[in-house]
Amino acid sequence: MRMTWDAIVIGAGPAGAATALGLNGRGRRVLLLERHTFPRDKVCGGCVNASALRELDALGLAKNVAALHAPVLSRLVLHGGGAPAHVSIPAGIGVTRAAFDQMLVEAARERGVTLRTGQRAQRVGPGAVAVDGRIERADVVVAAGGLANAQPDITTRTAPRSRIGAQTFLEHAPAFCTPDAIDMVCGRHGYVGFAQTEDGRCDIAAALAPALVRQSGGIAHAVQQILVRAGLPPLTATRAWSATPALTKTPCQRHGDRLFLVGDAAGYVEPFTGEGIAWALAGARALAPIAARAWRPEAGAAWERAYKTTVGKRQRVCRALTHGLRVPHVTAAAVAVLRRAPRIAQPLVRAATLGSAR
Ligand SMILES: Cc1cc2nc3c(=O)[nH]c(=O)nc-3n(C[C@H](O)[C@H](O)[C@H](O)COP(=O)(O)OP(=O)(O)OC[C@H]3O[C@@H](n4cnc5c(N)ncnc54)[C@H](O)[C@@H]3O)c2cc1C
């Protein structure tokens, strides 16, 4: 059977675009498929942390990142009742996903990846993808479609108390926010993060217990409740909120016949440490050399091992942290301790933001 492509990548978010770049850099013919047209927004806090910046640097994209003129974020400010705690973090940047993801796909296209946007793709067999009324064939398929793009032959387990994600923008940051910082407001049933983006707006992203959203009458009310309980003023008018399905998911495996899963599609935990983009890029870096070789069944097991060491370990840190923060007195105690001794947070900050150091 004649194959037009060495690899077809489904989904042109950070995981898909970076995998396409990695495969293209190894001389592979890559078709990158995206259901939306760019620029497009995506539910996200828009914080590209230090670890993600290093991954982008390794992809040769430092200049493209600099051209975004995004604000530097070098502090985490934790609000949980009483005075906030300020913690230094390795410098990251705040972006809109519209600008950031467009930068990534443009780079992929300029380097020779074939990009088709506005086309929903569906895997229909080993190495076969239905798109735009025809079947495209490749040696391997990379599923990088994010949280919602489940593969029919791979069972995915959703954590029982999983929260949902939500996001919107404010034209200006609220007065309690700190310039050059990510402000996080923690409550028992969720948390809300604020960060400035390259266009001067403020990105607000939240992880919320579905029960809180139901009981308070919607996402906007749920967010106001978390702010007010933390002693902060409610928000003035925001644009409409966008939401995600349940956030914490694990597929039973991250490979199939001629198939690899990467990014959120390979498993995700709540975004408290703001690392999803770094995980997606680190996963793409680890997958590219495996997926670039001609398909052989052992490649699946090789990817499972590589995934555990590059991404799985870091997701465990994030999972433990978000569990701890569900207990109100743990949050209050953590904020109180960090207020007096912010250096205590440094090992955790390092684990979260420098985890992919090579
Ligand atoms: C509330 C919230 C806040 C967050 N905040 C941060 C943060 O501040 N910093 C951070 O690093 N991470 C954050 N994250 C996580 C981050 O957004 C994700 O981890 C990251 O976007 C994962 O990248 P991805 O490429 O795997 O998936 P995505 O970015 O979701 O990209 C998947 C792409 O695939 C496309 N697609 C899906 N199905 C198909 C199909 N069938 N055919 C074609 N295309 C398809 C989608 O349209 C999309 O463009 C946050 C997440 C949430 C929910």
C-alpha cells in the first residue's frame, strides 16, 4: 500500500505542532491536521513556564517566542484568606493561546510540515485517517487532539472527583493582581488564576468542582464565590466563559497499532502548577525520535517508558499538590507559611518548572 506520509499528526496545539516539528527535523514527511482555523483561543491560563521556554529554545524557536513581546512572569502570588504569599518562580511568559499556538503552527509550516486547518480528522484504522471526505495513510499516526479527542480503541479513565476547566479574559487585571505575577486564588472547590497576556489583557483560568458550578448557578458565580471566600472583591463584567470537559484523565495506554498519544490526549491532571504546555512540549521531544523510525510493534512500549520518565513523574507532583489544596486548612496553612518563608516553596517550584532539565 502506498503511503503519502511518514506521519499524520491529529491536532495542532503545542503537543501536535512540536511533534510535527520534531519529525520534520528528522526528515519525515508530516501532515498536521487541525479542526479549527488559526488564530483560535483555547481554555488555558496562558502561562508558558520556564521549562516550556527551554523546550521552545531547543526547537529553535527562541526568536519566534521573543517576537510575541509577552510579559515576563516571575512570581506566584497565592491568595487563600488573609494576606497573600509571594513566591519567586523561574521566569516564564504570559500569552494568549491564539497568538502562541499560531506562532507554533507558522513555524511548523515554514519548516516544511504540511498543515491543513479547518479539517476535523478521525483515525479509522492503523495508519489511516479520514479527513475532508478521503482517507490519508501514513506509517504512524500521532493523536494530539487534547482533552476531548478520545481514541475509540483506547479506554480512558476519568478521575472520580475531576474538576472542569474554565477561562475568559478581562480587559484589565483586577486591582488585587500583581504585575509580573501569576495570582492564584485557592478555595475548597476550585482555584482561579490571573495572568497578563501579550495583548495587555488579563487571562482568568479556573479549575472548578462541577458541584460548585451547579450549586452557584454557573461558572461566573462559582468563580465569584471562590474570590469572595478568599476575601477578595468580586470581578466586574467579564466576557463569556469557555469550559472544558473533566480535566483529570488517564488513558489505559498511550499507544496502539501505528498510533502514539501525546499531550493532553496522553493523560492530564488539573493545571495548578500551570505546566500543561511544558508537559506537551516535553512529551513531543521524547516522542519524535521514537515515531521517526519505521513502525515496529516495540515502538509502543518504548513510548510508554519514555512518557513515564519525561511527563508521568511531573504529573504525579502536580496531582499530589492539587489533592492537598482541596483541604481548606491545608491551603490556609500553606499560604501562611509561604507568606513568612517563601523559600520553602523552592524545591516544589523547581520540581514543577525545571522538571524537564536535560
Ligand atoms: C483551566 C486551564 C488552565 C490551564 N492553564 C495552563 C497554563 O497556564 N499553562 C500551561 O502550561 N498549561 C495550562 N493548561 C494546560 C494546557 O492548556 C494544555 O495542557 C495544553 O494546551 C495541551 O496541549 P495539547 O497540544 O496536548 O492540546 P490542545 O492545546 O488542546 O490542542 C489540541 C488541538 O487538537 C485539535 N483537535 C482536537 N480534535 C481534533 C480532530 N479530531 N481533528 C483535528 N484537530 C483536532 C484541537 O482543536 C486543538 O487545537 C491549562 C488547562 C486548563 C484547562
